[in-house]
Amino acid sequence: MRTSSIGHRAAIRLAAAGIALVFVAPAALAAGTGQPEPWQIAMQNPVTPVAHDVHLFHTWLVWIITAISLFVLALLIAVAVKFNDRANPVPARTTHNTLLEVAWTILPVLILVAIAIPSFRLLREQLIIPKPDVVVKATGMNAWYWTYEYPADQGGFKFESFMLDEAKRAEAIRAGASAPRLLATDTELVVPVNKVVKVQVTAEGVLHAFALPSFGIKIDAVPGRLNETWFKAEREGVYYGQCSELCGNGHPYMPIQIRVVNDADYAAWLADAKKKYAGGGSGGVRLAATD
Ligand SMILES: [Cu+2]
């Protein structure tokens, strides 16, 4: 008796956890902000309007999928119970039911429309870039790193960004930076908070993709083509992303590190960076500063 009631309670708890996972997520369950967290299951916390809407759309789809799955399961169970050979030895010979046929045509159409409308709204939000405050060009290089360029009217400099190897990472951690493995870079893209940042994305040599989960962005970096995306980070902090198009053996080692700062810090960084990267400065010297 006792064991079964414990088992029963455990089962209920497990079911509750499952339901929470699907519906309370993506934000609540051990979701990192700007970087993954150990045992993370949900998506990383959103910090841009687009990322918030991506999460909303995801949750909407989960509700629809769940309802459809439960409905189909109920039908299967009903058929198995009511129409098996024992319960129903003489089957009916019905072949048509106009009302049913109209319903199973119209209903899926309505479901698809209910998915399409928010989906296209989200696409529009991602693709129609608001007037940018800052423009940056990110280029994926075929020797496994990114270069960032602030065009002439934005500062007029360019620098490279390499992943920190283990030795440099240990050094950065000693200096007080969090420097997560496979994500921390030697130089970082710095942008102001609450400003529209347009990122022009291209590549040299091979395909890459510029992706940052907390910003809800992912866009292909294609040689000879200039793609663009945008984000407006709502919170200061350091956010990490990775190349998300299989580009070769250095694919896992070309992370993206973006630091979002207030306007004053951005102005100070810009003045500093103009001097530091004046000669098209190479990365690999500057350590990621403290978070
Ligand atoms: Cu790549």
C-alpha cells in the first residue's frame, strides 16, 4: 500500500514536472542568460524584443502540438476500445460522412492559419530592420574566427576576434573574467544597451552563420553576399553565441562574444577602440574584461 502510494506520488510529481517543463518554460527552468547553464533544458533567456517573440511563438506552438497530440491519442484509444473485434464483431459499412469530411478539412486549415499569422508577424519583425543606431559588419573567416568592422561613420575600425584557448582562458579567469569554455573570445563586439544594432553579416571562403540565442538571431554568413539582421538588447551584460553553420574543423571554435554597455561606457569604448584598432588592429592581445 505504502510503496504504491509513494510510487503514485512520484508519478504525479514527474507528470507535474513534465507539464511545467513544457508550459512554464522557456524562461523559468535553468535557462542561462547569454550563455548556457549546466543542466539547462529550456532555451536561453531572451533579452531582445525579437527573442521574446520567438519564445512566445514557441510556447504557442507547444500548446497547439499538445492539443493535437492529445486529441489523436483520444481517438486512437476510442477506436481500440470501441471497435475491436470483441466489442464490435460486425463492422459498419459506412464510407462517407459529409459533415466529418468538411470538418477534417476546415479544422486543419484553421490551425495552419492560427500558426501562420504569428509566424509571418515574427518573420516581418526579424526581416524589416528598424532605423539602426549602430551598424556593425561581422565577417566569418575560413580560418575559424570572426572579424568585426565599425564602418567609417560608426568609428571606422576593424578587429579580429578569436576564441580563448585554455591557457588564455585560465589567465582571463585569474584576471576576474568569467570566460566560459568554447565561448569566451579575446576581443568582443561592444554595443550600447537599448539601441537598435544592425549587423551586416558576410563570410570569406566558406559559409558560416552568426547566431546568438539570447538575442533570438541566427543568420547565414555567405561569401560574396551581405546579409543583415538586428537586435536591441534590453539589458547590459555579456552574451555569447557560436557559428551555427558547419564550416569546417574549426567550426566549434569560433564563438561570438557581445558586450552590451550603457551609452557612456560605449562612448568611452569607442574612443579607446578607435586608437587601439587604428591599423586594422589584430585581436589576440586584448583579454576579455571583467563581467
Ligand atoms: Cu563557421
